[in-house]
Amino acid sequence: MPTRSWTLLHQADNTRTDEITISPQDLGVEGHWKIEKRTLHGGLSEGVDEIRVHNGQLSFSIIPTRGMGLWKAWLGDLEIGWKSPNRGPVHPQFVDMGEPSGLGWLDGFDELLVRCGLENNGAPEFDDKTNRLKYPLHGRIANRPAIHVSVSVDTDTQEISVRGIVEETRFHFLKLRMVTQYTTRFNDHGVTIHDEIENFSATQAEMQMLYHVNFGLPLLDGGSRVVLPAKTIVPRNERAASGIKTWDSYPAPQPGWEEMVYFMELHAADDGWTRALLKNAHSTQGVSLIFNKRQLPCFSLWKDTMADGDGYVTGLEPGTNFPNPRSYEGEQGRVVKIAGGKRAAFLVTLEVHPTAKDVADAEAAVAKITAGRQAQVWDKPQPGWCSP
């Protein structure tokens, strides 16, 4: 029996497995992989479900309670993620998405990979007449708990998969279902996320998706660089414009540093695949995102190199759009339209590079896509790219 599956959570049956460990011994095979499910306790993490996968080399933590986000990953002694001042993972019950400023999302933000969407994924937006909040920062999907979670192991393909279902709905309004699957191979250095967004309404829906993938120390340090096959680079505002000459490099932590954001279009291979690399100052370790530009045509780079205790972090963010207010992005046509009963699919791979050779190979892969072409770099925000 090459494939074995376990259901860990099923809302329809009112069933949940609080604690379980699955190992090769459970399948009567040899190996060093392991899957652990546990419920966290204490502080803001009280009641949070965590699934930790160890494929023999790479370990990573999935949080069904927080929209199936990816909390952290580890390769040997290397931790991949960042140090948020929020001591998480934070249960959504402690995140007020209707908070008047529209910034409630920040109360729970501490993941390696957090999805922004599905109705909106950008800056907060308020009604012009009433000044009431229309769309909160980065949307609601990351604070919606999963309704179904299962794990499976295929000893023939040597793959471990974690599958979850999360819904974002409002009566008379949006009716979207996200079916996500994380897949990793035994002893691999990466994990692939395959999301399908289903509109289970009978009428057309619009949605947005942005993968907010965040890295801090030690991968991010003074002198780190991001390597991208950039075609066009636009600073989001005047603050970002002031740093346009060093958009691809990072300073050491600086108290009081104000964030900079750059909007980009990337080059891609003929089949649409492209990639982005973050490497440390000495090019000895790094991480890549691999995704398809036909699914995720927009890329945002977030640089937030404040003091470590305040959240020293950068975000590599492929998306369907730029994280401007929802209405502005709709005016630019940067929404995904899904007919009733249909789906839209997104695929993102996170690949860790633990050695200088791995980093060099990843950089060569970016260079192959770039093919010697120079990016068009704007020195100020541009109409159609940046909201006024």
C-alpha cells in the first residue's frame, strides 16, 4: 500500500485529532521523515493547531487555524522565517479584522508565508462618504481557520502532502473556497504550495491573491541581496524612491527605519515560470521562490529593516496584483474573475539553499531567465502602478 492518508480535522463530522505522530514505522518502512500534529497552549497561541512536517532534511510548520499559513521552516540549524514582535502563531480570536484603523491584521502577523486575500489583499480602504472601513489590510483569509485537514504519505513517489480547506464567505456577498496542498519529497530542500480558489456561488466572483513570504535573520542581514529577473521596477512612494539606487540590497538593523516597497514586473521563461532569490551577505545561504507569472503576474518587494526587536524583515511577494487599495486595483483590471462553480489555481515553491554552491546555482537560474536584459528602473511612483 504505497499511499496512506489520515484525516486530522473535519468540521462536517465534528472531529479533530489533537495530537498525533506519524513516522515510517507506522507504514512498516524505513526512513527519517515524521509528521506531528499538536495543539498549542499559552498566550496568543492558545488553541492554535500546528502540523509540523519533517521530510528527513527540511522541517516546516503549517498552521490550519491561520488559513493554512506556513509559520516557519528549518534546515538543520538554519531557521527560515523572521522574528515578529507578535509572539505567535497568533490565534485569529485575538485579531480584530474590523478594527477601525483597518490595521488589525498586523496583530497576528508573524508567519514565514501568509496569504493575503481573497476579497482584497492590499492597503486598508475606507468609504468616501461614511469613512467606514470597506476593506481591511491584506484581507481575511489568513485569519480564517481550516474546515478540513488531512495528511498523506506516498512511499512510491516519496512524497508527504498536507491538504486543507479554508472558506472566505459572507452571506449575500463572497463565497470562495481555498483548497491548498503542501507537498515535499523525502530529504528535499523545498516545499510546493498548490492553491485552488473555487467560487462556489452560481454567479461570477472577483478575487485577489498575494503570497507574503517573509525572511529575517540569519538569511537577511546587512549586505544581503535580492536577485530577480526584473523587467520593470517602480517605487511605491517617495520614501521608496529615495532608496531606488539600492533597491536590491539590505542594511543591517536600524532603529526607526521606515519601510520601503517596490512594485515590479519580472521576466519569465517561455512557459511562464520565474523565480526570486534572497541571499545572505556572503552568498553562503539563501532561499528562492519559484512561481508562474501567468498565474501571479505582479511582484512586490517589501523592505522593513528596522531593529531586530521591532521586526527586521523583508517580504518577497508574488501576487495577482499590487497591494494597493482594492478599488484602485480593480480600476486597473488587476483582479481575477472566476465564473460560478469554477476555480483559479496558483503554484509556489519555496526552495532553501544551504551552501554557497546552491546559492550560485540559484543565481545562475535567475540569470538564465534575465538573459542579459536590463531592467527599466523608475525613480518615482508611476500612474497605473501606485495608488495616489
